[in-house]
Amino acid sequence: EWLYQGPTQADAAAQADIVRSYIQQKVDALIVAPNDPDSMAPLLQQAKDAGIHVATADTDAPSSVREVFVNQATAEGIGQGLTDSLLTAMGGKGKYAIVSCGQTAENLNSWIEVQKAYTKEKYPQAEIVDIVYAGEDQAKATQMATDLMNAQPDLTGLVGECTSSAPGVAQAVKDAGKIGKVFTVGLGTPQAMKPYLTDKSSTAAILWDVENLGYLTAWAGAQIAQGKTIEATNNVSADLSAVTYDSGTKMLLLGPALAITAENVDQFNY
């Protein structure tokens, strides 16, 4: 039986309440995508002390007692994919800004660090001029992107770092009538991004197959709940026939990042 719950806002305290509830329910395995890895770590310890197997998925709490981290793609793959897609559209140069979501989200912050370093190394004529945080609020992301364009008229790129800000920044460009002048990419789900990919207010969404990530997460939960060893290479399902596991980092890796464009968006029904 799979129980799923999440707070309606990117709120670490609300997420902690849900985790405490699951500890009280004495679930067999507890898998968390932490909003704040530092505040989640003691709760994962509590769960372990209560005899519950613990894991993370989608975003990690690397300094916690989690037994496995189900990672959707490497930080390098996502950060470089976002940067390459955007800078190709921008002609390899210019100023861009990032509209991120939760300030303490470990996955988003790790991608941003890659974007910073990779932009500096590969695109010396480009620079990240600002990073702002909209929480998990699409309307707020649109407003922040609008404010960034107004404050910096020479801005030619925007990144939406999560599935609410990716469509948010594209909407801002559309509303401003700047399609083809300001380019956007982001971490958006296919059908949410389809209108923006079609009208070219977004160049690409860098993501992963979210259905496969859900399947792999459930599989990992079943493995640890049953005390099974996760092998270096795992035949999980017909779609996931060679999933790698690094015992040093305890990372189970779904695979490479996926670029969703106007050409392939209809392959995905979510």
C-alpha cells in the first residue's frame, strides 16, 4: 500500500508534520522529498529509531540517515541541460536570471550551482544576473519574471527552476510580448509546458520521465522495507531495465536528463 501526502505550500514545517504523522502510523518505509534537508534529517533519524526504513527521492537530505536516494538525474545533467538549451537560444551570450522555488531545496540549489559554474566555463559572454525565489507559486513566478525584465531591459533569458516557475517565466515573456527577444527554459512537466513550447515562449523543458521516477521510488521503498540489497545494476521493470546504484553515495539513478521540446512533447500524457 502506497500512502502519499504533501503540503500545499513549499513549507518545511508543514512537511515535517506529515512525516511525524507517518512515523506515528508506523509505516514500513518512509520516503521524503525534503523541502529543507537540514530540518528533515532529525525526523528521518526519529523514523529510523522507530524501526522505519527511510529514503529520499527527487531531492536529497545527504547528511541524514536515509538508506537510499532515488535521483531523477544528476545535478550536472540537469544544470548543463538547462544552460545549453537556454544559451543556444540566446546565441551563446547575454544576461539571464533564474526564478527558483524553495530557497532551501537541495536539488534546486545543486542545479543552480552547476548552472553558475557551467555558464562561466562554457559561455564566458553570458552571465547570471539575479536569482529570485517564488516558492511553489506559478503566479508569483510570473510576477517576479516580469519585475526582472522591467528592472533589466537588456535581460535576454530566464530559467524557471521548478515545475511551477517554468510555465511562470514563459507566461511572463508571453504577457510582455517578448517572444523571440527573451528566451526561457525550465523544469516543467510536458503538458503544462506544451502551449509555451508551441508558441516559442519556452525553448525547452529539462526534466525526466516522472512516471518512471514514481515507479522506481516505489520499487526502492519495497526493497528497503523487505531488507533486500540494491545491486549495482537493477532490472526494475521493462522500462527500467538497467538502473544503476552507487553504494558509496547510496544513489539510485533514474537516468540522464530529458529535453522536452515542441517536437517530442506529445509523447508524454502528463
